Amino acid sequence: MTYRPEIDGLRALAVLSVILFHAGFPILNGGYLGVDIFFVISGYLITGILLKELKLGKLSIINFYERRARRILPALTVIIITSTIFSWFLMTPSEFKLFSESVGTSAIFLSNFLFLAEVGYFSPDIDIQPLVHLWSLAVEEQFYLIFPLALWLVFRIGHIVMSWVLVTVLLGISGFICYSLAPDYPDKIFFFSPARFWEILTGSVIALFLFGRSPWSSHVLSGIGLLAIFGAMFVNDVRTPFPSIHTVLAVGGTALILAFGGRGSAVAHILTIKPCVGIGLISYSAYLWHQPLFAFARMRTMHEPSWLVMLALILFTFSLAFLTWKWVEKPFRFRSHPYYPTRKAVAFFFGVLTVVMFLFGVIGSITKGLPARLPEHVQKLSMAAHSDSNPYDDICQLELIENDHPLPGCLDYLVDGEIGVIFLGDSHSGAISYEAQNELLARGIGSYAASSPGCPGLPGFESAGAPSLGRCNNYAINILNFARRKSINTLVITSRFPMSYHGVGFDNGEGGIERKRGGDDYRSETIPIIDLNDFKRKKRVLSGITEQLGSLSLEFNIVLIGAIPEAGWKVPAMLARRALRGSDGLLSTSYDAYISRTKEINDAFDAVKNANLHKIDMSNVFCDLQLPGRCINELDGLSLYSDDDHLSNAGARLLAPKIADIVQTIMSNNASN
């Protein structure tokens, strides 16, 4: 296929946008769309090469896969080995478990399915996973495992016409899958190969249907393509779901440039300036290097690095990329190179490495992150997320709509077969209920807990991230009806209401920035999602909370747990890293930041005037006590959190007596009446 330097310029645009986005620079909010550009370019180039060889009768599937191996594996192996060395010394067990699994799955190009399954509500911070970006390579290689064989087969049957049919049919199927699954699984579909293939196939369509165009149309249409790409990147941001109109603009814009931006077009003149072509040539290695460098910087500094540090890392990325391109990529790719290895050498070397990396991933997964790497006290701190959390969480969390209560397995805290109080709400309720139930049981009060992740426990609300519309509302209605049926008149409600209101994760102002995609946007299920920062949305959240609490407090005694102070960083991991570095002093966050984050929510709580509503101010439990002006994250060598916002059992033990005191008073008053 004839070399087109403007494609290297397009690669430069793609890799720069991705790197700037991952560095946290707000220049291109939709910079991650650079990956979509890579997909289209890849589909165009590979399909063009395959068609040329098919027409000449020279296509060899073995040769094709050998070329792919020489192109992909050498630099990829260097990055994986380097990342493993640094991760061994810097990562906590939970982080290293996911990392080792990413090594194993990257070796067989299935890492996208790992991140599809693992990256979610309780997963380690994705920004510190060095190999998370390899999901896009996995998508490409899965596509090219099937597509060349399918194209070869249909080409033999019906020449170029059947090739058109194959590509358009596959494009339609992938587009349908993407469109159908997006509403219910917005986070999962981001990594799902069949929902991404349409982007690669768009490039294939351009390769199939590319014909000569007039100079005028080439200038105009390729210019529109470039404007579409920049428009998508500037307007888009992390809260925009995949797919969106911005995805279509990026993919369509790339297709227009590939089709009409050839030599002589105005866009080609822009994209073929030497710096663009140079960056494009090393774009693959630059893409591979940037994420590990950023991840290790974040781990080492224990917070979000400054823009100067990130700028230095970007320059270092391109320095390493150039060296990798020259000394790793080129010797394997070009026969003219004096160190060009034979096919057998390539097959043996990378075959052995693939097996070793896969086994490494299995071992890391089975051992839960090889904790023996670390000193014992560091292991204990880092494992708080798992060893010091509610053991009933997996049993008593409702992921699906449940109509029947009580749930089997969640009845260990009854007294004489009776339930005196019900714990409900989102995963924050699940985090505190175990210790609170133990405290109540010691006082002779039976209880029942059944939380639902992402659901506030109030009727009429839904989470934007819920897989199925109606899940949260039905959860609240069902458990309240159960309480009515059993004449249980006391509820303990806990939810992450600040996330409900703000719609974004917490920034503690000290480098701890929670990065949730889009947040948990609680809303009335009858009202469509709108801008998270829109005042009307926030007003609806507050009015919905006050209305529901006011209504329920006429019927039930409610113990309302105030907003739990969010940390902004993964507390167990932060404590483990501090221990490795020998840092002193209690880990804590700003009390002022907590007050600022929760003011509107607390005002909404205070607006409900009913003697049956009993509020617990969490600042009296965690803030301005041991450290003036601070909210503590640890106490007596124990992490008070299992992640960045959920209390550990140690944290819940500080709260449990306060809950039990109020419930006991309610029970005494009920008995006297």
C-alpha cells in the first residue's frame, strides 16, 4: 500500500490527544477519542493491504500474522516487563492483583474483557493501572484474528463485491450491538470488542470504496473531517457516554480525511509538516509508554502530580518512544536492518514470553497480588479494603430487583425471630451495617440489612449508572413494603448524598481526586438525564430528598446517617505507600473541604422538621477531634476506610454506638407508649 505521510500526521493528532487527556490537561476534554481515530486508521490500512494482496493473489495468512507480531509484540513486551518491575515495588496487593491479571490478559490480547469485568464501583483507581490502555490493542487483535480469514474466504467466493457485503454487514451488526447495549451498560460497552468493531470497519469501508475525487471535494470534505475531529474533542468530556455524537464525529471525521485528505489537499499540507509526521512514526511506542509513566508518577507522589511534572513526563514519553522505535521496533520490522530476526526466532521468543506472562497473571490473581512482596505491616494496611469490611456485603447487597424480603442469609441478627430495625440505602449502608448490627445485637435489638449499590433507599429516585431503569425505585418500594408488612417502624438510612447532589467524585484539594465516570446521578426516574452541573437537576435532588424524608418520617422512625466524609484517595493504598516511605502523622483531609462538599445536603436534612427524624452528624465522629480542622482517615494504626469513601469495619465501629444509642431510645419510647 502506498505510503501516505498525512496518516502519520493523523496518528500524531490521535496520540497527542490521548496523552494530553491522560495527563489531566484540560485542553482537549475529549482527548480519549484519539483511540477511536486509531481504530479507523488501523481498519483502513490493514484492509487496504489485505485487498491489495488478495487482488495480486499473494495473500498469506501466516505472513499477515507474522507482520502483526513484528509490529506489535517487541515494544509491547518492553513496556510490560518495565511496568512489572516498577509495579512490584510500588503497588499494594489489590492493585498488583489487577496489574498481574492485566499482564496475563494483555499477553493473549484479552485485557479489554478484564477491565470490562473488573473496573467498576470498588476497583482500584484506574489512573494507577500502568497497562489499562492496552485494552485498545486487545480490541484490534481480536478483530484481526477473524477479519483476514473472513475477507480471504468471501474474496475467493465473490471477489470484491462479496468483500463489500462482508464489511457492510459486519459494520451493521457491530453498530447495532453498540447502539443496543449502550443505554443499559454505558461503562461496560466502552471495553466491549463487538461494540468497537464498527470503528475499525469504518476504516475498512474507506479502503473498499476509495475512488479518485476532484481536488475541490478533497479540500472541502477532508477539511470538514478535521474540523469534526477537533469539534468532538473540544466539546466532549469524560461524562459523555460511549457511543455519542462526538464518537461519530471523530470516526466520521477520520474517515473523511482518509478518503479525501490525500496528497494535494489542504489538510494533507497541515498533517504532513515534519513534527506531525515524526510524532506519527513513533506514535505506537508513545502510546505504550505514556500510561505507565503517568501511573507510576501518581503512585510515587501519592496524589495527582503537578502540571509541570506531567509536562516533563510527556517529554520523557516521546524520548523513550523514539528510542523504542529505533532500537526495538525497527530491528523487528524491516528486513534491511542488520539485526532482523528470523520467523522461527520471533515465534519461539514471543511464544515463550506469552506463556510466561500469562502464568504470571494467573499466579498474581490466585495469590491476590503476591502480598509476600511487602513487609507484614504494609500488607495489613493495604488489605483493609478486603479484610476489614462487611462479610455480609456480597450476600445482602441487591444487584437486581428483589420482591421478596427477607433475603436468605441475611437473618443472623434477629432477636427471638424479630426484626426491630432495618438498614437500607446504597453501598455506604452496607459498609456500616455489620458493626452497627453487632452493637444492636449486644443490646438485645434485632435488625435486618439489605442495601443496593448506587441506590439512595428513597422511593422515586434512580441512579444514572444503574443497569436497568427502575432498579433503585423498586428496591426502595419493596423494602419499605416489607417493613410495613412486618410492622417494623424504625429505619436506618445511609447513602452517599453528596455524590447524588454534585454528580462527580470528591476532590480533597490535597491531591486526592476521585475519578468516577459521570458519578452516580440520582434523579427522578421520570425526568431525563441533563447536565450534571445544571442547577435544576441539583434542586430536584434536594427537593426529592426532603420530600421523601418528610413523608417517610410521618410513618417511620428514621435514623438518618449524615454524609460520611469522603477521602478522595484510596485510604488503604495511601496508608500502605506511606508506610513504605516511612511517612509520619495521621492521614487526614480538610474539614473545610468536607463542609463545602456537604453544605447543601445538610441544609436539606435540616429542612425536614419531624420528631421522628433523628440525624447523626458525621463530623462529630470523624472531624475536628483528634486533629483540629481535619477529618481523620486512620486511627490507632487502622484504616477507617475500605477505599476512598466507604467506611471499613474500624470506621464503622466509631459510628455504631451512636446508631445503637438512638435506636435504643426509640425502642424504649415505643415500649413506654
